[in-house]
Amino acid sequence: MDLGNRINNNMNMNMGRMSMRSPYQILPHYEIIKVKGEAGARSIQMDANSSILLLDESGAIVWLAQTDGAGYLTVAPFDVKPHQTQPPIDLNDLDSRLRHLEELYAKQSNSGVSKSNKKQRNAATAADESTDSTN
């Protein structure tokens, strides 16, 4: 077997090993850090230039804890509420609602015109009556 074939075989075997998960491989451990109130959030110890989200067990709050270059800690609360999916928009319903609004607008416009006509007639009648009384 020549050297080139051995190198290719070794590379293929190593690539196969890298793609398969070893039973002894250590996976990272993830955890949600829980605190109680602002005092609990302020008690967290962190390295400089770090940030972390903390779940408050005493209410629906998430704390954003950050440190600056000198390691000074600041915490900011954020309210949390469960996500609610909005129902899809029904285009037929929108069309009927738009027609209803147009009808209401037309009625108000017509009543506004008739009111202004009445005001004009009343003003004209009052002017005629005042002219008649002066004569």
C-alpha cells in the first residue's frame, strides 16, 4: 500500500470518528438561574463585562444583570407574560366591518348636511322676521 492511500484512509477514518458522538463525550450543562426579587438579582456574582438573564421566582419578572469593565453590577427588571397567538385576520369580516363603517359615515354626513341646511333656513327665517318687524 502506498503512502497516499494510507493518508487518505486515515483521514477518512478520523472524519468518521469526528462525526460520530462518543459515548464518553461530555455535553454542556444548561440551567435557568432563579432569584427572589431585586435583592436576589443584586446578589449574583459575575466577572467583569458579563451579562445574564435571571428568572424571578417571586413574580413574572426577568432580571437583566450586567457588569461593566470594572465589575460594577447593574440590574434591570423586565415584565414577562405568556405569549398569546393572535387569531388570523378574516378578510370577509374586515370587508363587512368596512361596509358598516361606510354606512355610518354616510348617515352622519347626510345628517350633518341636513342640520346645516336647517341652520341656514332658520337664519334666513330669522333675518326675514327681523326685516318684517323693522318695517
